[in-house]
Amino acid sequence: MSAPLPYGAPITLEHARRVMAAAEAEALAQGWPMAIAIVGSGGHLVMLHALDQVQHGSVAVAQAKAETAVNFRRPSKLFEDAVAAGGLGLRILGMDNLLPLDGGLPLVVNGQVVGAIGVSGMQSTQDAQVAAAGAVALDGASAG
Amino acid sequence: MSAPLPYGAPITLEHARRVMAAAEAEALAQGWPMAIAIVGSGGHLVMLHALDQVQHGSVAVAQAKAETAVNFRRPSKLFEDAVAAGGLGLRILGMDNLLPLDGGLPLVVNGQVVGAIGVSGMQSTQDAQVAAAGAVALDGASAG
Amino acid sequence: MSAPLPYGAPITLEHARRVMAAAEAEALAQGWPMAIAIVGSGGHLVMLHALDQVQHGSVAVAQAKAETAVNFRRPSKLFEDAVAAGGLGLRILGMDNLLPLDGGLPLVVNGQVVGAIGVSGMQSTQDAQVAAAGAVALDGASAG
Amino acid sequence: MSAPLPYGAPITLEHARRVMAAAEAEALAQGWPMAIAIVGSGGHLVMLHALDQVQHGSVAVAQAKAETAVNFRRPSKLFEDAVAAGGLGLRILGMDNLLPLDGGLPLVVNGQVVGAIGVSGMQSTQDAQVAAAGAVALDGASAG
């Protein structure tokens, strides 16, 4: 395991807007009712949008995916994969501050983790597709 | 106490955007770092924006004010007033699904409660000023 | 209310050691069995020491005081004062992410809030005395 | 299973310092950003140090490993092994006061369990290596 990226200052509102706009555009283009959450580097919620007719339970799930990605500085899919592999990987189900579902991604600016995005509402691969659309919107961004 | 307004369907994303834009504009015009939360008629978070450098604690407080306003279909200030009056009013402090702080307002469309807005970050009267700026943005709105 | 200090990066371990050493020295000099907690700017625990024979309950209280001071970027005593004043101030008792007890102080480096210290175990004025001994140890510190 | 060791008085601050110094030295020598938690025989936190740039989620995980080790008076790895074995062992995932991850070890003085150490931040075998470095520092210690 290579050294993880360091934590930076929390994502700015302007950067969060950019991430949210890209994620929302992807969800709306696909016609997927989703909750999209963005947390800062400290894990505090910075922005959340719930699209019309999203299932209620997805609001908390989106937040938990984002918290997982920032608290452990890696995509939540890695934990989903560990559970899917079975055996020792199942131990992750015993953790209560980690949600092992695809759809949570760290947000990176200038090589630092400034927060994370979490998406929920459809199949987890679809959630991840929307999260990725959001995360990539910060490519080339520089710290505000 | 007159009959409270009935609950309607949850606020649409489009209406939430309108409320948020008006509240944010007021907060930014005043230079106040705030958290602004909008919940739907079921109390679930529909939209949250945290302005840069908001104090961390305000994120949860803004949500709690919005939940209070929708759960009891009245401005959270009414509960603050009850506490300030003392005596029997203090019993409100024993409730754990109610935050007796000004700054939470129901959101109404076509005579129905579609959700609520909660604001935190400054003095509670300032929080309420921003919440009101958001709530009034729905005047004349018709159900989507 | 003047503008609060901005949040900075979380306190470094080296700075936390300095704060803890000063607070511990004060507590031991006084013969006070205390719990001393230091959190970073995101509210996460960075260092906690419980002196021998501290009452169990003080461990959580010390953490809550530190969290209050960093989440609201001010000394927890301000909230204690509000409660003591009664009337409208009692509304603070309805908040569940804020502990209105003296003994929590923000920690500041270079004009930025890098975390907070919380102390519990004796009377709250004594707790505050130890917290202050810790906080002052960062005077003149520069960001690591 | 032989009779478990009896609980003793909570670990003294002096012994906790010794354990922490040894664990920290190992973590720093390896260049591993970790959270290290020590609890007393009652499960209450006695000492916690979070090294710079530890992932936020590890703070809670380190505490949970230490609590597991003291609450059940055995290394947390035994529960990880049970989960990895599958079948009946999976029932452990239904327990919410037990974290089945390697890296938590009881701390013993004079044949009595005085507390436990929990470490998190890297792979669980690395976490366990640092926990062991801490636990062994009490070899030959006598009750304060």
C-alpha cells in the first residue's frame, strides 16, 4: 500500500458547486433519482442535493459513502471488494464507521484530499458512475 | 392555535434551488458564514450548502432547526419563546426531536407544508433573517 | 460579534504534546485527577490523557468540551454563561452537539483555529484553569 | 479455553506512558501514520495519540479495538480469525460491542488485565505489530 495522500483544507464552496453540478448533470442525463453528498476534509457535510423522488434511505447512504471515502482516504469500492472476496474480508462488516458500498470517492486538489463525494439511489455501479463524474470535475483545479 | 397547514408532497429540487439561492444571496450579501439546510415534508434532507468557513457545529444545528420546523409545522422561534418564558415552557428542553432556536421556518406551497429551511452560523436573529429570505422565495410558487 | 478566526490545518502531534505537557503539569501540580482531551480542527481526537483516579465520566466530558470549543470556535464558558443568565439563554440546553460547561478552549496557531482543548474532573473553574495552562503553551508557536 | 485472567485496577498513567512510548516509537520507526489508544480495565480511554496525517477513521477504530480486547480479555485477532473461518464464526458480525480486526491486545500486569491497547492506520498485521510493541513494554512491570 503506497502512502495515502495527505489531508488538505476542506473543499471550498466554489469547488463543491463544480463537483455537484457535474454529478447532478450525469444523474439527470441518465434519469436516475439520487442523493449526492459532498463532505469536507474533516468529514463535515458541505453540500447535499437530493433529486426529485429519491428514496429516503439514500440520503443517509450517500453521506455515509462520502464519510467512508474521506475517513479512510480511498474509494469505498475497495471495501465492497473486500467483502465480496469473503473470508477475512468479511471482518469489514464489523466496522460501524465504514460503509462498504461503491459510490464514495475522495476529492483531490493539488495532491491533497479536500473531501469526498458519495452517491446513492441506484445500483452501486451507477452510483459510482455519478460520483466519478463529480470527482473528475476537480481535475486541474487549484486550491482556492 | 388554528389548525396547522396540511403536509404536502416533499419540496421539489427546483423549488429547493430557488429557496437556497435566495437564502445564500442574503448570507453572502451580509458576509455571514452559514450552513443552510432544506428538508422535505418527511423531514429528509433535500439540500444543504455550507458556506466557506462556517463553524462545524452549525451544519448539524441548521439541519435540526429545519427538522423542528417541519416536524411541528411552525417556526422554531415559537419554541425558543416558550423556553425564554420559563416555567412550563422549560419542559421543551426535555424533548430530543426539537431544537428551540430561531432560524427554522416551514416552507409552504399552495397552502401545504412541503418542507422547511434551517439556518445556523450567526446570532439566531441573523439566522432567522436568512431563513426568511429563503422561505419568501416560494411566494406565489405553485406545486410542481 | 466580531468575525471568528478561520479554521486551519489540524494541530500537529508536536504541538499537541506541548499543550498536553503544560496542562498535565498544572493538573499534577494542583493534585487534580483530570481527563484532558485535544481535538484537531476537524473535531477528531488527537490526544487524550486521563490522570490516575479520574472519574470515568470525565473522559467523555473532556472530549465534549473540546468538541464544543472547536465546533463553535469559542470558549465553552460563553455557553455556560448564557445558561446561567437564564431566560432566552436556556435554549442552549436544547442543543445536543454543544456542552455548556467551562473548560473548553480553542487552540490557535498563526491566527487560525487548529483545534481545541477540553478538561474535566474538578469544578469547572478548575477545569478551565488547566485548559488555559494548555492553550497558552502555543503562544508564539508557528504552523509546523 | 482456559480461564481468562482476572481484571485488575485500571492501568496507571505511568504504565500507559510506557506502553504508548514503545508503540509510538515502533510506528514512527516504520513511518506509519497511526492512531494508538489505551483503555483501562473498565474500558474507559486512558490515553490516545493520533500521529500526524492519520486517516480520521482510524481514531474510532483504534478505540474499538482496544475496547474489544479488554471487554473480552483476549486479542481482537481471535475474533478476526473466527470471521475468516466462516460458518458459525460469522455470527460475530452481529455483535455491536466487538470489532473483529487484528490490532487490539490486552495489557497485563502481575497476571491481571489492567487494560488494552488498540492500533489502527495501516494493514491490520502492521497495526498488530505496533500494538505488540506497546504491550510488551509492560513485561516485568509491577502494579503501581
